[in-house]
Amino acid sequence: MKTLRLTSESSSELSQAARILQAGGLVAVPTETVYGLAADAADEKAVSAIFTAKGRPSDHPLIVHVSGVDQLAQWATDIPAEAYLLAEAFWPGPLTLLLKKHPQVSSVVTGGLDTIGLRNPAHPVLLGLLKKAQLGVAAPSANPYKKLSPTTADQVYASLSGKVDAVLDGGPCAVGIESTIVDLSTGNATVLRPGPITAAQMTEVLGQSVTTPTEHTVAVPGNVEAHYQPGKPLCLMTTEQLKEQITDRDSEVACVYYSQSLADSMNTQDIKMPKDKASYAQALYDTLYQLDQSEGKEIWLELPPVGEAWSDVHDRLKRAGRFWS
Ligand code: TXA
Ligand code: MG
């Protein structure tokens, strides 16, 4: 299969992307979080093709992306008031609501579960595409199974060229880390995947406590321990550990750090990360991707600050690498 590269700057190419989706094809699309691999969520065959292209097990549920809160009732049933409050506060944006699935939604999308993840993405290109094509799209991150999520169209093209119909370029992703997933299907709002919207922000909107289980008691297929992984070993170190080890590292090791106190020990291949959380998250996957392409054999990463605002970054890092010991 030849993979088309489409630019969102051309309205005829955007229309072409819409036609491909309507015809049951696969289009990698920009979102504000990471690029997604989209197919018409109402077309079982198209949705199945997503799993094949990614090499993803078919029991791992997909998120359906919709053009607005008015679409909720088309995909979900028994929708609690909390869903509308959160949608009102954070949509369009990096928040996925887990709700009871509408009986008419194919279980191919939900990996056989009776719940569905729904998100209204805050990317003008994708929103325009959803409106033009007049459909909801199932879209996991546009990476091969377990690999780093892509934040540019070039990264998608490098890994999925030949496996999807088109890659729609909408520029680099502004948020850079996957959406928060909050489960509203059980009565107690619970965070299943930490993300850019924090439990504290949702607690404030709902006026009731939104909890984040430290260990997941329910095994959700797809919520796996080893994930978001670069191709070479990623070693996670505290600032102190990195300070100690840095003196006798070999030249095959590249470092990712943020503390100014480490700067003097760093070389040209090392990457200094921004200090503020939003910029750090935006740069994270791209940084790991760049180092993965470079010649070194191993990546050492200084663990960023702890605290609720950073919980999504820590969640992804612990799945992407292993702690120094
Ligand atoms: O920001 C995002 O959410 C990106 C962009 C493309 O929208 N999408 C994304 O999708 O990260 P994916 O498939 O890579 O990750 C979705 C996660 C998976 O871990 C999956 O198991 C979980 O969401 N998930 C989806 N539907 C679910 C459901 N019904 N029940 C439990 N977990 C669900
Ligand atoms: Mg993913």
C-alpha cells in the first residue's frame, strides 16, 4: 500500500482525508496530545484494520473521537451528569470519558468491553475533519504496539508508511502526552490513565473527589506495564544518582536532564529539558525519539520533579524505561 502524505493546509487534501475515512480507510491524524491512527468508528472492518496496522492485540479498546458533546449520546448510554460537567469544563481537550457503551456501538471498537472511551480533541485540523466526514473516528496513538507515541507527522510516516492509507500533517502536537482517562461508568469517578487534566482539576469541577488508584486493581487490556518504549534501554535516575554515575559514563550514553546543577557534566549529545511541566511533556516523546535515532546505545534520564501535575510524565516514564539500581 502506498501511504499518501496530506497537508492540512490544503482544503482539497483535507477533503481527500475525509473521503478516505468515509470509504473505510486508515488516516493518521494530528491531535493536540499525540498523532492518532483513525478509522470510521462505525465501520467494523475499518476499525479491525487499525489493530492490524499497529500490531495491537484486538482486545485492547480504542478511544472514539467526536466533534462535540452533542455526539455523546450517539456512542454512550446511561450518561451521568458528571460527564456533561467535565465535558463542559475540559472539552475540546485532552480528557477521555469512559462511559457505558451504546448498544449499537460495535464491540470491535471497545475490545469486547461494555464501556467506551470518548474524547473531543482540541485540534482544529481533526475537528474540521470530523465535521467534514460527518463521523466519529476510533483512534489509538499512531505508533506500532508498545512503541513511543508520535508527536509529528514525520514520526508517524517513518513507522507506519506502507501500512496506512494516509498521514495528515497538522504540525507538531502542542500537548505531547496522551489524554487523561477518567472512568465514569461505575459511580465513582476514577482516573485510569493520568494525563494533562489532573484529578485535582476534575475534583474541583465535580465538587467530589476524583481518585487515582496507585496500583490498578482492574487489569484493563492495553494498560500494560511495558509501553511507550524507545528502541534502546532507557535508564531512569534521580538527580543524585545521575550526578554520581555521570563521571564514569561511556560515550555511548546520552543523557536527558533538566537540573542546571548537572549542566557542567553534560556533552553535546545530551538534551536539556524545559523546567515547566507543560513544555517538558510536550518535548518528552520527541526527545526520546531523537535519541532513539541517534548513534548512542543507551539513554540516561534524570527523573523530573514529583507531584500531581507531573504524574502523567512519571506514568509514561516508568513504562518506557527501568529505574537505576
Ligand atoms: O490522547 C489520547 O488519548 C490519544 C489520542 C490519539 O487521542 N489516544 C490514545 O489511544 O492514547 P491509545 O489507544 O493509544 O490509548 C488508549 C488507552 C488504552 O490503554 C486503552 O486500554 C484505554 O485507553 N481504553 C480505551 N477504551 C477503554 C475502555 N473502554 N475501558 C478501559 N480502557 C480503555
Ligand atoms: Mg497508545
